[in-house]
Amino acid sequence: MMDEELLPRYQAKVTFEHRDFPQAKHPLARKAAIAARALLEINPKLALDFRREILAAIGEITLENFKDRVGAFAASHGVKPVRVLAALNDPKFDALVQRDVQDGIARGVSKTPTVFVNAQPFVETFSFAEIAAVIDEQLMAVRSAE
């Protein structure tokens, strides 16, 4: 929905912000978020591509092959695998992810995905039409206030 509908329609009009909220029931989610943070520091597009690739392959990734998958992704994108793999244990990246988790908890997030349009949450299952209606309403309010 993000790539095919929201961004094409709204990226020139609104700011999109990604936050990490890895849940404990997904044993690789936190490490994947940390790896994405390390890639974000190298190149924001790499972080987005990594998130997409990891989510697309979620059924194939295990605790045993996770590091190999991360390293292969890095290598295939011109990044030294050791750089991203070292970040998996870097307290700086862990702290960034933890800050997002704490912010999410403070905003009442308990499930993923959760999307906010300003303060209005859309939780777990929602449609493009639902989000678009609220974005359009917010954009109209901004135009009316100008």
C-alpha cells in the first residue's frame, strides 16, 4: 500500500516517517530493525530496500540464516557485510530502536503495523481508502487555515 498507493499520491504533499516497533513474538524483528538503522546511516534508500527484502522473505529467514541474509544483502548493495553485521551488536543502533519502541508505547501502539495520520491511528488492518480519506481531510484543513 505504501509503495503502490500512498507514496505516489502523497509524497509531494506530506511527510512520511518510519518508526521501528519490533515485537518480542518475532525473534528477528529487533535485529532486523537494528540492521536497517545501520543501513540508514549509510544510505536511506538501502534501509528501505532492506526492510522490503526482509519482509518479502520473512518465511525463509531463520535465526540460523539471518546473519547470512543480512551480509548477502549488504554485499549485493556495495556495503561491506562486516560493517552491517557489527552494527547488530552496536548499542547506538539498539538505543535508536528502543527509543522508537518507547515512543510507540507512549502513543498506545501495541500492534504492527500501526500508522498515524497526525494523531489518528490506523491499527493492523486498514485500507488505502481509509487512510487517504483522513490525509485528504487533513490537507483540506491545512489549506483552509492558510
